Amino acid sequence: MHVELSNVTKVYEDPPQIVTALKDISFHVNEGEFLCIVGPSGCGKSTLLRMIAGLDHPSSGQIRFRGDLLTAPHSKISMVFQTFALLPWRTVIQNVEFGLEVQGRPRKERAEVAMDLLEMVGLKGSENLFPKQLSGGMKQRVGIARALAIDPEVVLMDEAFSAIDEFTAESLRAEVAEIHNETRKTFLLVTHNLPEAIELADRILVLSARPARVKSIVGIEMERPRIQTDSEFVSIHRDIFALLQAELENSIMRHRLSGLKEFKRLQDMEDR
Ligand SMILES: Nc1ncnc2c1ncn2[C@@H]1O[C@H](COP(=O)(O)OP(=O)(O)OP(=O)(O)O)[C@@H](O)[C@H]1O
Ligand SMILES: [Mg+2]
């Protein structure tokens, strides 16, 4: 097991607000596996990823990497962000070199690694541009190259394709699938986009509405590349969509019920 979560619960306490984002989450990711995480909006997907990145901590439960307890960012786990999070005052290549600089690696080695990765993500020739000179798709390519520069074992991606147009997203997805295939690194991708998850995943983790629990883990055995119009694809999509839809209805119903309770309280107060 590469990454393992055991009974992870996350409660945000901002008195008077107390939000339980994740409740008793247990699952694992195998080395080299591509795991996609889907779930209703606001259920706690980003929270989950941030905790694996060591940027936030569980309220209870444990996260382990190679069997060791994870309590801080780890040099073998890196993250690709939805909104790219590039450093605007650094050029493309300087952004990609950032993690290597932090690790104190020599200048020549940094430049070589960064150039190789920029070539791999199709940005050769753009290394001296600044982020503001790039399109969304180019920025995300830099984000991916930066995440890979430190040669991580685990790559975390939070909605990494959702801030770019669908056409570019499709080609980036294919590139990520290829990078996964070539490097056999472990990938964890959070996404709203179910077809995207089915296209990429070895397994899909379906979370329930907040507080998120593990609703289901679905293995995708289809051969790659996966075509959205194939009957197998359509049928997997239908099954997982039904799971998600049930969750959405649950969460709306819970919302309504809590609304009703409040209404009842108001009535009680008026009756007095
Ligand atoms: N730093 C924080 N302080 C307080 N509450 C937070 C914090 N971060 C997240 N939350 C709450 O935790 C819950 C889960 O948030 P999170 O961003 O993990 O959801 P998500 O599944 O990624 O949502 P989306 O699909 O919209 O990106 C939300 O109710 C959110 O308001
Ligand atoms: Mg999120």
C-alpha cells in the first residue's frame, strides 16, 4: 500500500460554526495506481487531498505513506492545483525549478530536469515567458511539470483540468494518462467530471455528501484508451452517476429537513 487513510475525520471549528467535512474515511492507494475521487460539491474532496499533501491535518485518524505516519508535506508527494498557483514573478522554467531549489539541488541539474519536463509537456521554447503571458492550458502544463520536477512518488491533482477549456483539457488528460503509463507514479485526481474519472482511473472512489464518507470504490477494468461512446463506458457512467445522484438527493433532503426544523422552532417561538 502506497498511501493509506484509516478512519480519517476532519472537523473545521470556526465557532459558532462547526463543519464536519470528512467522516471516518478509510481507503488505500496502491503504488502506481491511478485513483480518481468524485463526490458532491463541498463534500470535502479538496480537504482530503490537502491532508495527503500534508497542508492540513486530520482531526482524528491517520494517513500513512509507505507505512509511515504523514504529518507534514513529504518530498515524495507533490500537488497540481486547480488554479495553477504559479509564482508570477518567476519565468516558466524558474517555476518548474522551484521545488528543486528548495531541495538545494545544483543549478545545472535543475535546469536539465526542468528543460526535460518542459519538453515532455510541450512547452519547449516557452521557458522564459512569465505566467501572465501563458494561456490556461499552458499554465497547467507548467503546474504539471513543476509537480513532476521533484520526482515524486505520488502526484495529487485537485480539479486540475477544470479551469481550462474542454478541448485543451482533453489533450492534457491524454498527456497525463501517458505520463502515468510511462512513469508508473501513483496518481490521485479529484474531479467533478465523471467521464474524466472513467477515462483515467484504475479505481474511482465515490464520496457521499458532506460529511463525506466512502460510498463506493469502483474498479474500472476497461482497456485504454477509453472511448466515451463505448457501451461499457456508458454503462459504467450510468452506474456511478446513479450513486452520485442519490447522494445529491440525500443532501438536498437533509438540507430541507434542517430547514423544516428551523421553521418549527420559529413556530414554537411564536406560539409562546
Ligand atoms: N479552512 C477551512 N475552514 C473552515 N471550513 C472549511 C475550510 N476548508 C473547507 N471548509 C469546509 O469544509 C467543507 C468541504 O470543503 P472542500 O473544499 O474540501 O470541499 P470540496 O469537495 O473540495 O468542494 P468542491 O467540489 O466545491 O471543490 C466545506 O463545507 C467547506 O466550507
Ligand atoms: Mg474542491
